[in-house]
Amino acid sequence: MKRIVVRMIADFRANPFAHGLILLVPAMQFGLSYFVSVAALLFVALASNMRMRITPLTTGIIVIAVSLSLLWNTMYLPEMPNMPREARLAVGMLLLAWGLNGQPRHDFAKFNGWWPLLLLLALACAALLQAVAGRKGIALYVPTKFFINSNDVSLAAAWAEHAREHGYDFAIRPSASFSEPSYLGGISLFLNFICLHMLRGRPRLVANVAAVVACVIAQTMFGLLSNLVIMFAFYHRYINKNVLLCLAALGLATLALPIFAAEPSRIERILSGNDVSAGLRVFQPFEVLNHVLFQTPFGVPETTSLEYFIRQGMVQRFEDAPFQNGAFNVLFAFGWLGFAVLWMLLRTAGGGICALFLLLLFCQNGAPFDFDKIVMAIFAIHLARHVRATTDLHTLTRLTVPRVRAAGGRRAVSHPSVQNS
């Protein structure tokens, strides 16, 4: 035990920023307000450990898209945007683009990949513990007062408290230390993406399984799909496609069957387009996007979108709105120019698996340019770039570490340059 503690202290001293960020990930949503929060603290730490690079193309696209959206709203729509919040969103977009274009000041070679693996295992265990406790009527959820959005009635602890007050049983999906299961799915994607690049062999496979298990326990379809997609993109050179399809089908069945068994008519509602959850995530966003592209070509600013779509009869007041996907929200906010903004951000991420990770992270919820997303996106993508620039890709993406024979006939394991253990 003493050796483990000593090793962890040595790791932290070697790269305090990277290891400190991993330690604070479970508290990512904690804080008193947006600017007095763990996410804001991590962004300040990230900015102090980055050389951000301002580029004319990315800056110009964002400024033009934001300006035209606001001008169109002012001239043709009755709703008035919240300018301080719109400015904050625009600055978040600029900071993400500049950060992705920049260079880290800390050394990723001194980052121990076992830290995100251990955190991923801890989150999976916490979700399992919540699931078991929930079946026994015990609410093991983080109190609402710790979250930035402490007044949000959709928080797990708020649901459990409401159930106790009214004397009925509650069935809440596990979310570990986060506000909702889908956020746990996003965090599992972030940690899994790091482990894919920092670990090798069995530890990496353990991380992959832990990410999928955490999503299955939390019953988050987004988390499960995004982790399967990112693993397919990473391993596609070596993994048997038929095996991957079977594993994906098994994972989806593991998640979907308990839901459909509890509510048999849901499949019929989904296929008919009458299911609320499927409508919010699949059908309604495309309906809203079609309206935006042909009725408001420069988009509807985020702070006026709810009132605008209520007035159009596309969204009902006091009901969930189809704004839970950050990628769609960019298109809603900027119309046709939203495609240019998304293209620019994915191009700035470097394309390939890094762009795919950024897109999946955007889809995690409706706030793609908040501090938490900026920190996770910039940190993970720069780490992936560093590893891919210093490691042979065929060696990096092997499912297992090849064993070679050393002198004297003894078997030895080759150690890749970025293996941290």
C-alpha cells in the first residue's frame, strides 16, 4: 500500500495538471455557479498549461456565424436574445477552437495511463452500488446542493427526495457522482478514449469493458453507442468485423431488453414515432432542423430558441425540448452556417478518430461549449495527437501486446514507448 501511495505521489509531481484533472473529473459538475465551479477551475488550469493559437479562419467563421444569427433574430424575430449568455457561448466556441489549434505546455509522456483506468473502474463500481441500493430503496445519490444546477428537478437526488416525500417507490438510473446517466456516458467516453491511447494489452481491454459496463448499468444508450463506435474506429485494423457486430448487438440487447421488457408497448410507440424519449433524440431534432434551414437560414440564437419554437407550435411549454444534442444545437443556432462551424471544429480537431471523439462528445448533451466540454475535448485530443505522433499506429492499435522470445529461449513482453504502468 505504501508503495502505491509513493508511486501516486511521484506521478502527481511529474505532471500535476494532468493527474489533478483526472482526480477532479468525478466532481466536474460541482460548484456554486457557472463561474465558481470545478469545471471553471479546470479550465483555468488548462489555459495556464496551454499555448492557445488564434487563427484567422476559425475565428472568422465563428464571428460571422454568431453575428448573422443575432442580426437575423433582431431584424425578423420578436424574441430578444440574452446578450451576456450569447457572448459567453461565442467565447466558449472561440476558446475551444483556439485550444485545439494550440500546444500543451505540460508533458504527456509523464502522464500515467493507469489513473483514468482506475477512475473508470471506480465510476463503474459506484454505478453498480447505486443500482443495487436503489433496488433496496436506498438512495445513494449526490445531494443536489453540490451541483451547479442545484434547482434542477431532474437531478437523481431530487427525484429520490420527491419519491420519499410522497411515499412511493423510485426507480432511478445510476449516474455515479454526476447529475444524469447520459453525463456518466460522456465521462466514460472521455476516460475510455484516454485509456485507448495510454494503455496497452489487458489493462486497455479492462478499460474498454469497464466503460461499456458503466453505460449498461446506467442504461445510457448514448454512452454505450459512443463507446462502441470509438472502439471500432480505434481497433478497426485488427478486430474481426463480424465479432464486433456480435458484441455490439449483445451490448445493445443487454441495455434495451430490460427497458422493453418493463414496457412492452414501447417498441410500437418508437416505430410509430409516438415515443417521447425517441422523439426528443431522433425525430424532433430533424423536424426542427428542417424548419430552421428553410425558415430561419441563419439560425435562432440559443437563448431565444425555446420561446421561438413554442410560438411555432413545435415545442410545448413545461415539456422536454429537442435541445439535448449539442451538434444539433449548433445547427439550430447558426442555420446553414452551422455546418461550416461544425466542419471547422472537426477539422481543427485533426480529423479521424479525434474528430469523431469531438462529435460524440458534442452529442452528449445540449451544452457543447461549456467549460467541462472544452476541458475534456482539448485535453483528450491533444493527448491522442501526442501518442499518435510518437507511436507506430499499427503497434498502438493492436488488441494485445505481442510476446517475443528473448535470448536464452525465455519469453518476454515488448514495452511500447508510451506504455504507462
